[in-house]
Amino acid sequence: MPYCKSVAIHRNVKQTLTYILNPDKTDERVLTISLNCMTEPEFAYTQMKAVYEQYARRSYDAPPSQSGKSPVKAIHYIMSFADSEGVTPELAHKIGMAFVRKMFGDDVQAVIATHVNTEHIHNHILINSYSLTGKRFYDNKVSVRKIREVTNGVCRAFGVEPALNYENEGRSLNYSEWNHKKNGTSWKEHIRQAIDSLIPSVISFDDLLAELERQGFTVKRDNSILIKVPGQQRSVSLWKLGEDYTKVSIQARIDILRAFANSAENQLDVYRLSEMLAVINKDHISSVGDLEGRILRLKKEFEKSKGEESREKLKVYLDIRDTYNDISKGDYISKLVKEEKLRKEQEQKKQPYRKKLKR
């Protein structure tokens, strides 16, 4: 159950690089690597500084303004693993590298260092706030959610259990709650199951809350959504149910199901879309990030075993992902129409030949 947090670096980038690349913490830098810069603190700093100043048009060493604010020069990520997860330093290092590639692409400047000097294994990842091509990376609520989705997906791919409850405050389920969830006896799990059952049939987050109220749940709409199970004395904040149950995540899950359902209603390839929709519901695919994580894991399983089951499941998941990408871009229906038009044209071309054969 890895925990990942981010820290925006407004100054002292060199100091941070020196800390995370400390030979005493990284097995004499055996567990360090960099992307698009060198793995020496001094050189990495100089190279990041050059890229930053090219695109930001300001000094990397500029002091804070009179208001006390200064631009983000770099972003520092710390990814920690519990002892119970059995993650080796080498595996943690691979997870850190895969995370950087998946999250930021190939043109990011990044330094990755796995520290082994404490009781628990953890990664330090520092990225420049500008990529080699001038793309700006941000540290905000949206990026934090994306980071946690990618972290979960990468961990699944490497066979590491992702966070069960990955919150903005860094909270995770305690053992008691996790055990209740596992056995289906948690009242929080009762809320999760109710939400899961409603997502395929509602059209929006507000519609889902209204349906919960119709089923007897008490819903309080405040700065945070509070939900109370019938017969329970205490309410629970929605965000405490886990990352798949935040308002943003629930709406995303509704949207992915509706995207397939709405496309099926156009009576084009209805059977295929309905099959995909059934898989999404049956396998509890909660988001595109979740789907990507499963694809990575299945690819790894197939490479090891070459099993027919892994191959078929991977094929289905890839088809769902590609179809969703088409739908979300608005190209799916037009693509199907074009394919149907081409099929009819080819069919018409065969008609004269068939008439000749009949004669």
C-alpha cells in the first residue's frame, strides 16, 4: 500500500538534489538514475536551470518576491512502501522509474533515487517544472489525483497492492477498516457497494446522491459530502471512502459508462459496445487510469506465462481503452459510419460480378 506525496520546490533545488542523491542513503548511488540530465547534483542542477530559464524567462536562483511568493522551480515526490509489502529496493526503484515515464513522458528532466537508510524503502523523485519541449508541470489538486492514479496503476503492474484509500491528506485505511472491507462487514463498504450499484444507472453525481437518499441514506451537502447509512449514528465524508469514491472519480466512472451506453444507443455496433459495458461493470473498472494499470499488469503476466486467459483478457481491455479514446474524442460514431459506408461500397462493387456468375 504505497504512499506518494509531493512537495513544490520554490528554491534550494540544488540542496534538494544533494539530499536525494546522498551516497549514504542510496547504496553509494547504485539506486539512482536520471532522465535527460546527469545524476550528479551539481550537473543535474545546471542542466535543469538551463531548461527552466529558457522557458520560464526568469532566473532559477531568483529570490522570493516581496509578497513572499516565488514560482515552482521543481517538484519533489516521495514514494514510500510499507515493510509488509515486501518491496525490495530494486523493485521500488523500478516502480519509481516506471512512474516517471508513465506520468511525465520522455522529455521530462528527472532524478530518481531510492533510499535504503531507513526502516522502510522509499523513493525520492525530483522533476524540473518545465520539460525539454517547454511543457509546464504543476503541483495542484488535479496533478495529485493523477499522480495517485498512475502510482496505483504502476504498482498493480508490478504486482504490488495499490493504496486502498489514497487521500489528499495522505490517509490510508487502518487495519481494522481494511479487514472489515475485505470481509464485507464495514458500514463504509456498505456505502461503497451502494454507490457501485448506482453508477451504471445514473447520469450525474448529483443524480447518484439523490438515488442514495431514495434508498434511505442521509446525504449532507456541505464543503464535503457526508453520507450516513440507515440505522447508523455517524456520517462519513465521501473522500474517506477511497480515491474511487471522490466526487471527481465518481463522475469519471459515470462518464466512462455513459460514453459506452450512449454510443450503443446509436444502433451502431450495439452488440460489441454492450459487451464492453458488461465487462466494465463486471470487473469494476473505475477509471481510465485503473484500466491502464490492469493492462500493464496483464502484459506482464502474458510475457511470463503466455497464457491464453491473460491474452484474451488483455485483448478485451485494450479494445475497451482504444474504443473509449475514440468515443471521448468524438470520433467513434463517425468512424463507424465511415466503415459502414466503405463496406457498402465494397458490397456494391461485388454485385456486377455476382450477376455475371448467375448468368
